[in-house]
Amino acid sequence: MADERPPSDAEKRAAEVARTADAWRSSQPYFDAVWRLVGGVGVGVGGGFMLDRWLHTTPWLLVAGSVVGMVAGFVGFFQSITKASKQK
């Protein structure tokens, strides 16, 4: 039988980093889905707010932008989740 040496500290750290990287890679589609939701809402609210200030229509374009942003965010969110579930 061959004598096996115990793994060194560097090898243990490298294995831990590899496991952590694999966990981050596998969770990436879900982070993408969340950012699509947050981004859609943020762009809609920000755009509505800016248009309201420019056109002096407060609060109507903010409300409309919020609704459009929520719809766009949820559509992107569900597309990302559907795509992630098909890859597994």
C-alpha cells in the first residue's frame, strides 16, 4: 500500500474555495432573476419620477412607471426562473 500523506493547509483552502465557487456558480441564475425584478422596478420608478418632474404631472407618471416597472420586472423574473429550472 502506498503511504498517503494528509492534505496540506493550502490544499484544504483550495478545496474550500472550489466548493464556494461551485455554490456561487449554481446560485447565479437566481441572483440574475432577483436583479431583473429589482432592476425593472427601479427603472420604472426612476423613469416615472423623472418624467413627473420634467412634465409637472406629479404623481401620475410615477404611478404609471411603477406599474410598468413591476410588470417588466416580474416578466423578467419569471423568464429567468423558467430558464434556470430548464437547465437543471
